[in-house]
Amino acid sequence: MYDDLIDKFDAIPELPPNMHQLDHILNLLPKSEVGLIVGKWKTVWPALIRVLREIDFLSHPDDIFDEDEPAPEEALEFLAPPSSTSPD
């Protein structure tokens, strides 16, 4: 799961010793939600959500999580630009 995220993100430069690759990716998130539907973020964002969910599950083993949570790919659906319709 984590390796999939790193593969989708592509090249990560050498980081300072106290910085994790996940920190680097989070620091480069687009400033607006529209940025998530362009370029590599279309594939990185769902992979990042999967990793963050897994961290959440592992950090809270006694919590009950909603198994009907939407797939990470669905997180971008509400960001899709509205389809244009031509006036009659």
C-alpha cells in the first residue's frame, strides 16, 4: 500500500534525516481541491487516502470503523468539473 503511494508519486528527493517520505508528499499537496484532479494527483490522492486510513486503523485498534466508507477513488468524483451543456 505504502509502496504503491511512493510509486504513484514518482521521484522523491533525498530528504533531511528527520523527514519521512509521507511528510514530503503531504507538504506538496495542492493548495486547492481542484489541484487534486490534475496531473499525478489524480492517482496519488486515492493512494494517499488508503495509506492514511491504514495508519488510522492501526493507530486506533479498538475503534470501530465504518466498513461502508467510500472507496478513495470516489473522493475525487465531487471535484470533477461540471459537464458543460450548450444552451438550446
